[in-house]
Amino acid sequence: MDGRALWAESATSVPFNHARSERAAVRSLRSRRKEDAALQTWIREIAATKRRYGCPRIYVRLRREGWRVNHKKVERIYYPDEGLSLRRRRRKKLAAVPRVALPRPTQPGRCYALDFVHDRLVTGRRYKCLTMTDLCSKEVPVIEVDVSIGGHGCAGFWIGCF
């Protein structure tokens, strides 16, 4: 007998236990999921009574009521394959309010604006300028220049101007 014939004879005559020899990736397994009918009806009941509850809120309520359930399982049951998705509210359309232009200042020294200007020196060092501009005459009566101007510096600058 040659090798092939010997192999074919041994393969047909020896009982073969597949559970030990085959890889786990090849083996077909049954689903271990428990029946979710009770959970499904309870989720439907919550969704029917509380229409504004979404999936996360239903999950929290189930946990408070004593259900030992994972949020992923609740999502699997809740989302569109069961037809239970949160009803989206339509956004209320607001009437467009006519915009009114601000009145322009008529006298100098009445209305000011604060603004930051920043730049870099040739050496690469940054600096900031806090400017106060008169909105009527467009003059800049005061400028504060510093490497960093924080909130306290702005407040001190504002108080020092008046």
C-alpha cells in the first residue's frame, strides 16, 4: 500500500472527535443569549408611557427597577429594528426680529471700545497691546503694551483710564 491509500483507509476507519481537533474559529456555536421577551415588553411599556425617554434614560430606569441588564442589550432591543426610537421634536420656528443699528456716538469722549492687538518682534517674542478707542473720533487715547496682559491687568487698565 502506498501512503495515500494508507491515509485514506485510516481516515475512514478511525473515529474522529472534531471538538478537540478543530479550531475555535471554525466551530459553530449556539447563541447563549437568554430570551429577552420580558425585557422587550418592559422597554416597550416604558417607551409607551414616557414618550420623551430615550435609550439612556430607559436604561437608567431599568437599573433602578432592579433589572440586571447591560446598556448594550437595551440599545439592541430599543433601536430601530424594534421601531422604538425617540420621537424628535420639530424645532419651533421663531419670527425673524428686525435688527436695529446701534446709534453712532455724536460727541468725542462719550463711548469707548477696548481691543487687544498682538504681534511678534523680529526675535520671535510675542507682545500684546490693549487699546482703548474713542468711537466718535477714532482716536486711541491710551495703549498698554506688555508681554502678557491678564484679567487683572485689563481691570487695572480700565480703572486707570477713568
